[in-house]
Amino acid sequence: MSALPDWLLPLMGGNTIISATLGWAIPAMVARKKDAGDQANDLIGRLSVRLEAVEKGHETCQKETAELRAISVRNDIVIRLVVPELQRVAPYSSSLQQARDLLGAAFPVSIDTPADMLGMLGEIDTNSQR
């Protein structure tokens, strides 16, 4: 029988070890990639559900804001119509005086102020800002 060269046995052992390692490592890496893909898909699914909930909440807020603005405009008109009439009926009423003080910032000029007086008030404001 012929003798095997000294380098052949370690080479065959090294090839066997490398083959076994690759046989285990490649399927493990593929499985990890699948797991990572599944985790990414789960995360994307959860995020899309949350995004839909946030968008639905945003739409609800926009609708409620529009409704509140409509109510506010209606109340503004009512106040502008009713307060001057009440002031004519009871000009010395302390309750109306308090209401006028509270509403003064929101309604600086009474609705029944004549147009020429409004023009003069505008000129005064313009001159005072200079």
C-alpha cells in the first residue's frame, strides 16, 4: 500500500470541518433572515394599524373643531345682537356692566356704533400706533 502524504489527512479533516460548519451556518442564517423578515412585517402591520387610528382620530378632531367653530360663530352673532339691546333696556345694570367688561376684549366696539364713529375710531387707532 502506498502511504498517504502527510498534508492530505489534515486537509481532509479541515474540509470536513468547513463543510459541517457551512452546513449548519447557511440554514441558520436563512432562518434568521426569515425571522427578521417576519418581525419586520409584524412591525409594519402594527405601525399601519396605529397610523390608521391616528388618522381616524385626526379626522374626528377636525370634525369636532369645525362644529365648535360653527357654535362659536353663532354665539358671537347672538352676543353682538343681544347685548346692545339689553344695554338699552337696562343701561345701569351691574350685571350688564360686568358682562361688558368681560366681553370688552372680544368685542371692543358695540355693534350699534354708527359708521362715522367707527371711521373716527379707526383713525384714532392708526394715529396711536404711529
